[in-house]
Amino acid sequence: MNRNELSPDASPRAAFGDRLRRLREARGWTLDELSAQIKYSASHISGVENARRAATIRFAERADHAFGIAGTSETLTNDVHRIRSGALLEGFPEYVGCEGRAAEVRLFETGIIPGLLQTEAYAQALANAAVQRGTVTPAQAAERVAVVESRQAALCRTPAPLVMVVLDESCVRRPIGTPAEWAAQLSRLAEFAQQPNTVLQLAPFAMGVRRAFNLPMYLLTMPDRAIIAYAESATRGHLERDEKFVAPILGTYYQLQAESLSQPDSVTMIRKIREGTP
């Protein structure tokens, strides 16, 4: 594999890759030998070591067990959490960990397409804009895009989770990226709606005050049927597990679904927007 001599100070991802390589080489292991232990390809491991790929929580956990550092304060898993917390709102990395295990995902979003449905170009355009505003560094922007990729990959598992999405109409009326990238993003939404484990609905502007939420809301049903709610302020995210608070939110979400357009009507609207027709 090609070896890229990156400086650990170049970015958080480079620092992680450098540490992973040092741990592997300290044990005298080749990429293939580590690959056999953690069940990731040698090329994937090389990509992480050379900062071309971002490490996921699952990757780090397997590496921790292989290196014998699981359960210590110096795990690679902790490094991944630290990297993500530098680029993401407080509370969001914890939510992502729960999302990757959830049996059902329900969400409402306003203004932007949610990460689970974003194309890479759309995610990159949002990250680049954050860099231009000075709210994140280029390295943190790269981590944001990597988190989108890892979240989507975590949902491609067997059995696949049920994913129900309600988007405010503003999400599909606000172009992001080039015209071609925006058209590709709208096509991704239509494709998402055709999957057997997904439901996509639009909450049209015409709903007015009947729209149940004014802020984004995420609800997870875990394998043990416990339900978790997640919401964000401008500065942090919050996970709510108390049933007495979560149950009313779930009921409100059902009301939102009932008031929103059906999936066929939602897909028709998205396709009309993509084609530029009224």
C-alpha cells in the first residue's frame, strides 16, 4: 500500500492515522495482518492511516480490541469521539452512536436536507460554507462530511432500520451547491422514497400553523423498544430518554405525518421542483 508521510499536526484525521500506524508497527503487524483481525480490508486501513478515510466508531472499537487497549483511557474510540466533538455540536456524537443501533429512525427537518439523505456534494457544500463563515476549520469541515458518510453507512445493515422522514418544504426549495449538484440531491430524495424500509413525506408551506414542529426533531426506537428524542439548540444537542417527555413528542410526530403530503404526492412535488415546473 502507498504510505503517505503526513504530519500528525496536519489535521485530527492525520493524527489518528499516525497513531493507528504506530500501534500497528509497534506490534510488527502488516496491513494484511491487522486486516485479518479487525475485518476491514488492508486498503481501508491504509486509507485511515494516510488520512484519506475517516475512522468510524466501529472501526476504532475493533482496532482497540486487536491492540489490547479496549477499556482503557487511551482507546482509539475515544480519539474518534474527540475528533467528532471538535467538529460537531455537543451531544451529537452520542446521538449518532444511538442512531447506528436504532431499529426505527423518525425525523423532521426544516431548512436543509438531513445528513442521512444528503449527497456527498451537498454535505461538502454545507461544510465549505461553514469554513467560509469561520465557524469551523477545514479539518473540522472534512470531519463533518465524513460523519455524514459514516451515518449513512451505519444504516446499511441487516436487518435494515425503518427510516421515516418528514421534510419541511423549505428543505426542497433551498438550492445548495451547483445546479447539477442540487438536481442530484433532489434525485437522491426520490430514490430514498423507493426503498422498502423508508417513508418520505413533505410538510408543505400550505400547512401553516398545522405543522407540528418549528424546529428539527429526531426520534429513535432502539432494539429494546426504548424511544429516544434528540433536538438541538444553536450551541448544543440534547438527548431525552425519559418516557414522560418522549411520549408526547412521538404523538406530535404522528400528527405531523398525518397532516403532511403522502409519499407519492411528496415525490411528485420533488420531481416537479427538479424539473423546474410549477
